[in-house]
Amino acid sequence: MISRAHRDALYDELLTDLHGFRDLGGLVFADGAQVPDPENCDRIGRRLTDALRLIQDGGIGWGYAEGDDPVYLTLPHDELRRIMLEQRRRFAVAHQAHQRDKESTRAEWDQLAKAREVCADVLDQLGEPLVS
């Protein structure tokens, strides 16, 4: 059982996974006679089937329901465990990547603010009025 808020957060990520159909189609229907990267196709295919399995058969369902009733996940224990372990691993990797981006962006933002401040200080020393 999970809360409605947790269900909706998971559902949003599963919908993002479903965009992988385009990626998979691009690999399978590329201009070559053979699939260029079977391992990549397997990885994307597994992610898609897991997303569909949770939505279609696992209790997540389609769309957003009114209210905040709990959601019961109905997949067999072993399958649900496998899917949740993989989802958690992928989300952790994505979170770390975004965290690095966020920190990098923050550092760039701070650097820009400092550089702007230096320019303002120099202009002030030169007697130049600051215009926003």
C-alpha cells in the first residue's frame, strides 16, 4: 500500500519512462537491417514493460484520481520487488545526476553574481551611475 501522493509521484516517473517507446522505435526501425544495440533495446524494453506492468496490472492505473485514498500494489511480491529495486536504482542515479547539475548551476549562478558585483564596484569607483 502506498499513499496517493506517492502513487502520483511514481506515476509521473512511469509516464516519463513510456517516452522510451520512441527511443526503442528509433533503434529497431533504424536504417540498418540489424538492431544496432540489442542490449540497449533490452534495457529500454524492460523499463517499458515494467512501467506498463505497474500501471496496467499493478494497481497504479491511468490518470489521476480524486481524493487521497491509499493505493494497493497488486503485482506478485517477487515481481514488485524486482521492479521497485530497479526503479529505486534508476531514480537514485538520476537524482545524483540532477544534484550535480543543480550544484554546478548554483556555482555558475554564484560566480555570475560575484562577477556582476565586481563590475558594479569598479563602475562605482569610476563614478559611473548604475543603471539596472
